[in-house]
Amino acid sequence: MWKLNIPPKVQIFPWLLIRKRLQVRARLHRFMPQISPACPFCQNHDETIHHLFMECCFAKDVWAFNFDGSLMNSQAST
């Protein structure tokens, strides 16, 4: 991955994700209490790595989106 011809921030992102070092709000809140740990997308849960990428309604919509502009697994109208 480090030898791929991609921007450094794209190389570093998955490394930080795997090592659980992304600066999500719950992590920042531990060191800076003035930062709200709430997810800015849904306001229902703390923004953790797991929530941000797997549980949040915003994340679920992103993962369900197909690049042709349609939703994946959507049924055709009859």
C-alpha cells in the first residue's frame, strides 16, 4: 500500500482506521471535553469508528448507494 501511486492522505487513512487512531469525536472528547462526542450526522450515538462506518444511518446510506445513482438491492417497480 505504501508504494502505490496515491496521495499520502489516502495511504494513511486505512492505516489509521485499522489501528483505531482516526480522530473521531468520542476519541477527541476524551482529551478535549469541550468537543461533543455526539455523531454530527444522526445525533443519536457517540461518534466512534464503528458507529461512523457501520451503525450510523448516514453510513448505511453511503454503503447502500451504487455509483450509477441508484440504491443497491432496490427492487424494480412493477
